[in-house]
Amino acid sequence: MLSIQEMEALIDKLDQSSIDEFSYEANGAKIKLKKHHSVVQTVTNEAVHIPQTPQIKEQVAPSIEKPSQSEQATVQEEKPVVESKDYDFEVVSPMVGTFYSSPSPDKPAFVQVGDQVSENTVICIVEAMKLFNEIEADVKGTVTEVLVENGELVEYGQPLFRIKTV
């Protein structure tokens, strides 16, 4: 079994690395470390505003021209307004890869809209470099939306599922 100091060192190394999940098993003891990169959004009846990170602003800002006042008025009128809140948690992809909704082509999907999930429920697989990574729900609730299709390429941080938590 690992000592407390060794576990703390593992946690520090995981925090500093690009690895999102780490499992270790020896002599009947099992340790699973997992980074949580999921996005939790609260949506109201007002227009949705998603702030940009400073890094994105720096990359995008030079190519954006300031619109005229009439264009600004048009842009403001076109903002979507969310009518209802049907989810309060999004499961996002922890890596770039291929999304699979079932364990194999001849098996049913792990979850569908309306299914109840718990924190440890496997809801999909993301394949990256021939490694099949099981993605868990991380929350208890009901799947309200599946945002990607089977076999679709997904990006790091891309929303995969929306869940209404219990």
C-alpha cells in the first residue's frame, strides 16, 4: 500500500500533468485519481453569456473589428434567449478522440435521453490513440440530451451529455 506521502506526490504529479485520470492497483488495494474538468452551468431566462478566457481573447482579438452602432444593435437583437432549464450539468470530453455511445457496434448504447445515471455510471467511451477510455457521469441524475453522434470526433472540453441532477 502507498504511504500518505506517496499518494500526495501522485496527486501533485497528476495536477501538473496532462493526464486526466490515473488508476493504481497492488496487493488488493486500488487507487483511482481523476481530475474534474466538467462544466457546470446555471441557465436563467436571461440571455446566456459565456465569458472568454484571457488566452482566447488574446488569440481572437487581433482579427476582430469593432462593429458599428447599427451592427451592434443587430447583434444584440440576435442573442438567443433560453426559455427553460432542462439540465444543470454537462459531461465534457476529457480528451481529443472518437466518441462511442456503446461498448461495441452490436451492443446497445450505454445511456439514452431519459436514463437515470449515478456518479459511477459509464455513459460512453472516448478512444484516443487506440486506448478506449470509459467516461463516467460524475453526478446522479437524468440524461436530458446527448450532444454528439456515435463515431464523431470530439475535442477536449467539448460537451457530450447534459444531465439534470437529482
